[in-house]
Amino acid sequence: MTDMTDQTGADISWGAQFAVEMDDLARLHGDLSARAERDGVLEIAYRTLDSPVGTLLLAATERGLVRVAFEREGFDDVLSTLAARLSPRVLEAPARLEQAALELDEYFAGARRAFDLPLDDRLSSGFRQIVQQYLPLITYGHTLSYGEVADRVGRPRAVRAVGTACATNPLPVVVPCHRVLRSDGTLGGYVGGLDAKTALLELERVA
């Protein structure tokens, strides 16, 4: 017959050891992050942020904010893509993204209508980049159709390409592709899902 007292004691001992190991791991991670930043080898820093539209992943390079991702995109996949396309030196470093997190918190609280963050747009190129650079000019609380955006960037027939540029926007929320709708006023697609797009538009209307 198993001695339940001994078994319980073993479980408690194992749990305490696991907690200590997790603390050590977190401390080591913090030390690595600080050392990498101090030595100038931390090329991509990331953190997560809780928001009304779900947990967001924020990533930045020395140039600025390079990625905002929704949880449905798969954070591991997003980080793997960043490592493959920009730099394998990727490390969680919340301090590097403190200003981005602050401005997003202010936005979601209705206290900010535009972002003042430096952006790194290397994940886009060509016409997609042109469209994404135009999107912040759509003012808070207003929307345009895909066709109207195509016209504004000088390519009136490139409506579908505008849709693709919005769908592949690497900086949603900050670069407001949620303000672009179909010509009939319906939502169209959104990388964060239609519930998130609706929530962002409602937030801007209420504020």
C-alpha cells in the first residue's frame, strides 16, 4: 500500500523545485535580455500586451516598431518569420517596447488618436508599402473604401491590390488598415478578425 503522506511530501517538494527552476529561468532570461541590449546585439525585441481586442505581440528593431500581431496569427510563427526575414537575434525585452505599449494603452482607453512611434517598414515593399504608408492619413473616426484608397495613391484600378496591402499590413492598429472598408460599407477582411475590426471602429466612433 502506498504511503500517501510520503507521496504528498514528494509532490510538494517537486512543486517547490519546479517553482525555483522557473524563477531561475526568468532571471536568466532577464539577464540575457539586458546583456544583449547593452552589447548592441539585440536586433529584434518583443513583448506581449493585453488589449480589448485580445493579446497583441509587439516587436521592434533599432529603427522602430516592426510588427504588431494578433494572437490568431500565431505568435511563434510571427517570431519565426521575423527571425528568418530580419535577424535571428530575437529576444523578449519589454523595456524596449515600453513606449509602444503605453501609446497602445492610451489608444484603447480613447485618449490617443494618432501614434508617435518610429516605424520600421522593411516587412513591406512596392505597392503594398505605398498603401500602408498612406493609411495613417485616414483620420481617426473616419473610413475610406478600398477604391478610394486606390484613387488616393494614384492607382484607381488597383482596388484588389489595396485589399492585399491591407490584409498583409504588418502593423495593424498602429497603421490603421481597419479604417478601410468595402465600397458598400461592409467590413471586408481583417488580419485580427472581423470582431476586432468592429471593436476598433466602434472605439473610434465612441471616442
